[in-house]
Amino acid sequence: MAVMRPVWRFLALLALCFLAAVPAAQAHEIRPAYLQVREIGPDSYDVLWKVPRTDDTVLDIAPRFGPGFTLKETDDGALIEGFVVFHYHLDGEGPLPGSTLTIDGLGNSAIDVLAEIELRDGSRFSYLLQPTKASVEIDTEPSFWTVVRSYLVLGVEHILLGFDHLLFVFALILITSGAMRIVKTITAFTVAHSITLSVAALGYVDVPGPPVEATIALSIAFLALELLRKVEGKPTLTSRKPWLVAFIFGLLHGLGFAGALARIGLPQSAIPLALASFNVGVELGQLAFVAVVLVALRLVALRPQWPVQARRLAPYAIGSISMFWVFERLGSFA
């Protein structure tokens, strides 16, 4: 019995970690702030500034341009779902390229800022500013790597903050036996959500977000039930063909990724590049999570000979969290 104590501790700690994250685990809550700067005349720009908000709080962050630039608000902020939108006019004594953009207050926040700059000659620039890097020098020439780096980071952040996706992947790993079957199952999930992410982000499919989010939560509850049946020695579809279940639900999860990407936005001059970079970032984050879970399971030597009570803990915890999300998301339909 003493040998089983590390297993109990590991599973209990894992369950508590997920339960502690539940209050903050709104699906796909990557919502960065968004800054759009569009040149309308010589050294004259329209500026749109979109800041995330909760019901009663707006983040105290604001864009600041380098010396020689004057930023004036042109109208009052407008409220849209999850954001406050401000409009400004920016005048400069010289060109914007080569100057510095800073987001005041960003270092005291926990979000990113995606900045898009469009010049009259067609040049477009994309930057990702973060709490640890709140300033950027605007390039004099568009950079391929700026778009790649920005959306790659956003993709990694999205999957690592997407607790529902991580919980789904975790349940898949627990229910799948054998290293090769796990690889095939995760690959099927990856292929499926890459398909729907791409077609939805490109505008070929448009599905309302709330039903997608609620159904994603239900998919996790389904896996929890399948895992419980496996623990009790009952055959299940998922344990027999995990890759098939992963592929089917992966199509659904891809729509969730697309909803998050729609809130972020894609640079119009580099949509394929930004989409591909975001997708690669999602996969890198997912692979990192899978690797951590597999190593953790190996370290605690989890085996099918656990006591039934210990093996029931994971499906019960996963099922409880997923059903919490289901009811929470159904409530958002109103």
C-alpha cells in the first residue's frame, strides 16, 4: 500500500490543480489587446485601440508613440463583447517606421498586445508586445519573421491557456494504451483540428461560438465517462479506436481554436502565413503538454494494477470539471 501513495498524491494534486483553474478557465481566453494603425495621409494616421474588459473592469493600458507624434482621441469608447474600442488620430513630425511604439501599463498586466500597422504604400507590419517587452521599434521594411514570430507565440499561448483543450488531450492520453497508439491518437486530433481551424479562419465555415464551446465541454465529459468505463473493465469505443474519437472531436475543437483566432484577428496582407504560424504554435504547445504528461506518468509508474479507487479519481475529476463548463457555457447563450 505504501508503494501506491505517490500515485494517490499525484492524481490528487493533478485534480486539485485543474479544479483550482476552473474559475479562470473560460474557453480560449487568450483575448489580447489589439492596436490598428492605418496611414491616411503624409505622417497622418487613424488608430483603433481595442482593450479587453470584464463586466466592470477595463485594463489600464494605452499606446504611446515616440517623440514627435501626437495622439488625440476622436470619439468616446464603444463597448463590444469582451472589449472597449477607442478611436484616435495620430499626427507625426516624421514617418512612423523607425520610431518606437510603447504600451504603457502593459508590464503590470498579464496580456499581450497585437499591433498592426498599414502604410499608404501597401507596407504592413505586425508586432506582438508582451508584459516583458512592452516596446518595439517599428521596422522600416516589412519583415516575414515578425508575422511568423507573433502568431507562433500566440498559438503556443493559446493552447497552454486553453484548459479545456488540455483536459481533453489529458483524457485521451489516459484512455489510450501504448506509446504508438498515443502518437496515432494525438496525430489524428492534430490533423482534425488543423482542418477546421483553417477552413473556419479563412471564412469557409461560420459556426456560432457559444454552442461550439458548450459542445467542446461535452466532448470532455464523454471522454471522462469512457475512461470510467475502461477503469471498471468495460469495453468502450474510445479504448478500441481512440484515433477515431480523437479525429471526430478534433474537428469540433478546431472550431474553438478558430473562434479564438477570430478574436485576435489575422493580418490581411499575410493571412496564410499568420494562420500557418498560429497552427504550428498550437501544435508546439500541445506537444510540450503531451511530453510533460507522459514524463509525469512515467515518473509515478502508473500501471493498470492501481486500486480501482485510485483509477476512478481521474475520470471523476475530469467529468466534474467538464460538466461545470457545460452549464457555465449554456448560461452564456442568454
